[in-house]
Amino acid sequence: MILLLGDDLPASASQGLIAFAEAGGLPVWGTQLASRTAFPSAHPLWAGVIKPDFAIMRERFESTEAIVLIGGRAFVAYPYRDAEPVPSGVAVLHVADNPEAFGREHAADVALVGDIGLTLAAAAERLGELVDRQKVEARMTGRAARKRVAMDALRADILAETALPLSPDAAVLAALDALPKHALISNDSAATFGRVQELLTTEPGRYFFSRGGVLGCNMPAAVGAALAGVGWVASFVGDGGAMYSPQALWSAARYRARVIFLVFNNRRYGVLQNVATSLGYANAVAGRFVGMEIVNPPIDFLALAASMGVPAAQADDRDAIGAAVGKALERDGPSLIEIRIR
């Protein structure tokens, strides 16, 4: 049995969710395009995120007997692929806080409606009475040990990528390592979708993404989050996404919002290029990406930030990224850091 999280779970569901997962020693999977999370990624039962691909979902679920679906909109594909995400014979047990969630993407064998956190907390108490506690704890200990080894190996592998321009994985990891531990992350960058996503520490109430992967809201959302809170906010954004609402830079400067805008710049709409290629479109197969390259002229993000009153720097290697973030943290207000990636 596994737990699968929907794409918009409130932080208030966290305690009940953790209790239920720990009661059964159950692995917890999230979805890549979730707007927020209710389960800490540092927890040993966090298994990672599943890409929005029905074929990949089906492969992942082949070895399980049942899926406990928490919330809604977990079975979302981008782009659509003609495959059933849940294999035949795998039961779906659905817990949601509104009846409209049931059956929207997949039929449920059992459906419970109510406060998600309280429902799972009550279910955890009952589940704890039915399982062998020693076996559950041994399973959790084993998962924690394997996770540490896997994360250390992945980290070392990404750190070995030093050629310039940096890979998206190496650039994002450098930024993550330089940021304060409890910085809030506002993200809509596809640069985080690679292997580094396994190292992206997400905590309830501290990580937000644009629901469904829509572009354009991240930078203004980061400013709003900074004005509503007291700590630092890191805005992870691609060069394409940054051009939807760059006026957020002015708002950040005007109100001295404590936001560090990290622009991962590959001078193209990489997601669209990858989708076009995967779908076998003629132009993409021939290497022609009409309207998907941001060149001739390239965007001068340092000048753009300066025009809005935001100090900016370009940082293209790991040391420079760390130094730029460190300098940004010394300011009483926003900064922009442009990072060239391949």
C-alpha cells in the first residue's frame, strides 16, 4: 500500500498525514505539479514525486495492492498520454475534504469525506492496532538508511557536474545549498524537475508551486509571501516564466520585500520544446522550435532588474551562486540573480 498526495493539501493536514503514514510504515508519493505540500520531504517515508505522465504512474503503481489517495487531482498528465494511470486490480481508497473530489480523475473503491488531518489521525489510531509495530519500525529504519545512501550518492553525482553553463540540477542544488534553511520557496521553474527534485527540501507551509504548472504567478506570489511573512523567500523562475509578470520586481523594490529572484536562464521555453519533441511534432523532430527560443535579442535580466530598482548579479558557477546569494541576504530588500544553465 502507498499514499499518494493530491496537488493542493493544506499544511493543517500534516500531522494526521504523518501519523497515518508512520502507523503503517507506508511510503508517501507526491505529484510534481502540486501547489503545496503537507508532508515533509526530509521524512524517511517520503518517496518522492511522480511526474505527470500516466505511463510512469502506471509503472510505479504496478507493485502495490492499494493506493490511499489524499485530496484531489493526483492523476494529472502533461502532456496527455493514452494510458490508464492505475493498473487493473489496484484498489483506490480516497480521503478528501469535499465530495466533488471523488471520481474526478479515477473511481474510488472506498471514499471518506471529512477534515483530512482529523480523518487520517483517527485512521492512524485504528491502523496502529492492526499492524505489527516492530515490523513497521524496522521497515521505517530500513527506508531511512536506504534514503540517506541514495541522497548522498545523488548529491555527489550532481556536484560532479561542473562544466559551464551548469546543468539545471547543478544550478538548483547550488542555490538550495546557499539559501537559509527555512527560506520559503516559491517555484515555477522546470529547472527543478530533474534529479535535483529528490534533494529539494519541502516543508508544509514553506513550499509553493504554481498549481498545474501554469506560468506567470510565481514572482508576484513570492512578493506577496514575503510581505505576509518575516523570513526570506526564494523565487525559482525560468527566463520564460519571468517574462509573464516582471513588474513584480518593482513591487518588491517598492515595499522592500525580502525576496531573492533566482532566474534560471537557458534562453528558451524548454518545457514546450521537450513536449513537442516527445510528441514527435515535425518541426521539433527537425530541430526547429518556432517561438520557443528567447534569443535575438536575449533578455538582459540585469538591466531589467536595475530598471525596476532591484540589485542584480549574474552567477554562473557554484561558488559565484553562493556568493551572490550571500550578498543578497545582507540586503534589506530584494535581489535578482541570473544563472545561465544549459
